[in-house]
Amino acid sequence: MNLKGIYPLSTIVFVAGCAAIGANQLEQHYGKAQPRERVVEELPPQTIDYWSTVKPIVEKRCVVCHACYDAQCQLKMSSIEGIERGATKAQVYNGARIKPAQMTRLFEDARSTAQWREMGFFPVLNEHDNTAAANREAGVMYQLLQLKLDHPLPDTKLLPNSFDLSLDRKQFCPKPETVDKYARKNPLWGMPYALPAMPAPETGVLMTWIAQGANYLPRAPLEPIYQSYIDRWEEFLNGDSLKEQLTSR
């Protein structure tokens, strides 16, 4: 009997089964997951404001790895829309493919969080019942920040061999229902990955904002002075010259 193909298949079934169990447990505790509107017209008292408090920390600590089109797990944290969109295991660049890839351009290829879910993106923020417990337990972003606090980097000159920093390294993109398994298998892989923990006040701001529901006020309109600059850049990046096309890429 040929057993070569059985073990990979059994592994896939086992992993899928574990994910299903995790999803069911979250649903039993916190209700069914579904994308929800996070924009609010007014923040309750004592609620952390994304634009003035959270965004500067994200830009200083997170976007160095999570900003490009091909960011790890396609988690683009350079905008609140990218955080809401979440992550996916699908790779932007795959030199082995022979068919066109599905485009996943933020602001272009989907217009809502629900549409991104249909395209295979999963949340890094809680989408179950909006409670503090659910926001912590079912929030991948929260869990990975907590993992770094629970398991800081060892005080050594070199990183342990468990860290893979190669350009073509395998992507690990835990979902809400699999982040526990990820943490048990890779206790040192909290965020930020392969770096020391952020200062406690900054970590506290991010985790508190997530626990509060990760809501945010509507984006403020741009001041008129910036519109002329935007028009110039859009004209340049949409130009036909080789220089314009190369820069746009």
C-alpha cells in the first residue's frame, strides 16, 4: 500500500480540524464572527483616539515591516483600512505561478471589510461580540502583543536559530482560531517579530485601544493646501513616460 500521499493529507485534515475547533470555541463564547463598522461619530470618555494616539505608535513601530504591498501576510498597517482588512497567507509575488494572481490593492480591489473577507483576508481585530474579553481573546493583534510581553527576547547578542529572517522565509499568518497554537509552537515570535518589545506605555496604548473595540473617528478631510500636491503626484504616477511608469511601480 502506498502511504506517501496519506501523511500530508492527514496533516491537512488535522490542522483544519484544529482550526475548526478553535473557531467553534470562539463562537460559543463570543458569538458569530462578522465584520462590523468601527467608525464612530463620537468616542466615549476615556476611550483612546486612533488618530492622535494609536496611529503615531503604529507608524513608529509597525509600518517598518507592515506597510508595503508585499508586507508580511499582506497586513498593511500604514492605514486604518489596512488594519481592518487584516491578513492573508496568499503571497503577492510568486515566480512559479503561470496564471495571473488576484489583485489585492488596498482601496482598489475591495471597498469594504466584508469584501476583503470574501477574498480570503482574515481579521487581526476581533469580529465577534464587542466586549473587552472578546476583543482580547479573538484579536490576533492583541494576542501577538501579549505574546511578546509573556516571552521577551532572551538577553543574548545573537537571536536564537528559531528566527528565520531570510527573504524567502515561510509565512506564518495565524488566524484568531489558530493564534493559540502559533503561540505555543513559537513562544518567542510575538510582535514586533525578532525585535525587543515596545516600551510599556506604547504597548499599553495599543492593547487598550484593541480591548476598547479598536474604534476610530471619521478621517478628517485634507486641508486645501495639500490638494495641489496630491494632484501633481497623481498626474505624475499615472503618466505614460518610462520614468513615470517605473516610479509608479
